[in-house]
Amino acid sequence: QKEVEQNSGPLSVPEGAIASLNCTYSDRGSQSFFWYRQYSGKSPELIMSIYSNGDKEDGRFTAQLNKASQYVSLLIRDSQPSDSATYLCAVNMAGDYKLSFGAGTTVTVRA
Amino acid sequence: ETGVTQTPRHLVMGMTNKKSLKCEQHLGHNAMYWYKQSAKKPLELMFVYSLEERVENNSVPSRFSPECPNSSHLFLHLHTLQPEDSALYLCASSQDSIGSRAGELFFGEGSRLTVL
């Protein structure tokens, strides 16, 4: 079983719609959770971090964490073509540098 | 300069060559990392340095040799690589290597390596 699983996509959404990305993880003791965005040909960039159950909003992005169900999601509201990228879910299972990454979900926002 | 810078951005080498990747961070962070990114695969952690001390060598073959002369600089020395080592090599830094914020990584632009 993979430690962190994401649907590879591609996830295609129309401009202005909500893009919903999901991520599940295997270690119930995981402590911190991150979403990175990676544009084609570029390096990953941290866009959200979440540490406790519930929702965390930052601009058009909302991260949702449910530790009991072992999933974390990312919502992108009012999707823009500039949101077209691969989104990587990362989970910190030991409270240190050992991040486990998912393989990423590719999002395409069509104008 | 700001952030994390890597050189070279692209590198083509034969299997008998020796080359080095360089990374420099200007963020005052205490931890630096080497990651490998291959197509359609999750990021793989290779090495971790905290305050210039190596704290992780994630079963990486000895043909990859890291060096961290100070908290701002990180090198990855490459020798007798294999074609399957072709990938994007990413350097990253974080404030610390422990604690919840250890996962808040700042990546360089990467070095695209092709081994012929």
C-alpha cells in the first residue's frame, strides 16, 4: 500500500468552477499535511499547510483535514487557467523531515 | 539573491563522467535536502543535512555523494551514474529538520540530469 495516494488525473475543470483534489494516507499517526503546486517544468511550491482537523482557508484555496478518515483535500475556488498545474500532497508522519509525497494530481483549467 | 538556487539547470553526462550539482540557500534555514523526481513517481528523499550534519541517507547508491560545507551550501557529487539515474534533482531547505514545520520546504528550480 502506498503511503500517500492521489488520483493522478488529469482533472479538467472549467474556468470559475471549484477544483476538488483528494489525498489519502496510510499512517494514522501522521501529524502535518501539505499541498505543493508544481507548474510544468518548474519546481514544487508550498501553497498550503494544515495541522489540525477541519478547514483552513487561504485566498481561493481551502485545505480540509479529516484525521479519522485519513484524508486531506484541497479545494480551489473560482479556478483560473493559471491554476493549471500538478498538485502534490505531502504528509509528515514522524514530526520531522520525513515527508511522504503523493505522485500528484494534474489539474487543467479550461477557459 | 533570494530563495534557493541550483546550478547547473541542465546536465548531460556519460556513465564514466564525474560532475557535481550545487545548491545555495539564502533563507537562513538550518536544514537542506536533496530530492529526486522521476516522471510519474513521487518525490524521493535522498539526503538531509541539519546544521551541516547529515541526518539521513535514504538508501541512496554510493555513486551519489553529498557534501554540505556550511548551512547555506549543498553539493551532490555524481560519478559512474547509470541511465536510470536520469531525473530532476531538487534541492530544498526548511527552517529546521524537526517539528511540524519541517515539511515546509522551499525548493530550488532543479537540475535536469540526463545520463547517456
